[in-house]
Amino acid sequence: MPTADINIHVADWPTDKDRLKHIRHLVFIEEQKVPEELEWDEFDVTATHFLVSSPDKDVACARLKNDGQIGRMAVLTEHRNQGIGQKLLQFVLRCAAEKKLKDVYLHAQVSAIPFYEKQGFTATGEVFYEANIPHREMLIRVAL
């Protein structure tokens, strides 16, 4: 699917939570075996959520917490390696700049570090585990 055919927008958690949860359930709970009780947390209510849709389905999502942490970034398997994740991340970073969040961070799965490095993030600290998956913290300074 060409990235020109996708729509990225700020989602509304009360209205769009079923759509967002569907993507996260498929990617994190089913594919990556994250325990369901670890996937859903109190930050979903206060975070800014993002939804990527193609003409016929929702294909990706992410969230930005008020402290500048990007998380829950997920692209459905069949839509990976098509530039969707990159466009979504750029959209989230623009939103962070609009919110005047100077320093943005995320907990990247170790396998995704090269993707985030290409987007300007720098890995810091040691490897740690979330849901039995190795991660590293990554940072980026957002141009305001």
C-alpha cells in the first residue's frame, strides 16, 4: 500500500479506543505475547493517541504521554516495511513539538533500534526488559 493512501490523525480515546485496542491487541498481545494486564494502563485515558488508516482498515497506532514518552507504536504485520511507521513517528514528533515537548523518549524493542536511529533517536542506558522483551530507552530533542 503506498503511504499516500494512508490517513494519520489524532484519535480520541473515548471514541476510537476500540479501533486502537484492536491494533494493539493484534500486535502486542497476540503477536508479541505481551500479557494483557500489561498492555492496558492508566495512561491511555490521558495520552494523545494516533491512528493510521488505509481506505479499508486501520493499520497502525501510537500514543504520546504528557511527559513526552512515545509508546504503544504498532503497525499491523502485513503493513510493515512500507514507510507507515516512519510517517506515523514523524506525525507524533510534530505533535510533540506543537505541545512544546522539547525532549521526547521511548522504550524501543532492541530489534527496532535501527528504525528509531534512522529517525534521529539516540539509544541511552542499558538493555532492560518489559513484558520479557529486551528494550532500550531512546531520546530525541524536538525542534520547537
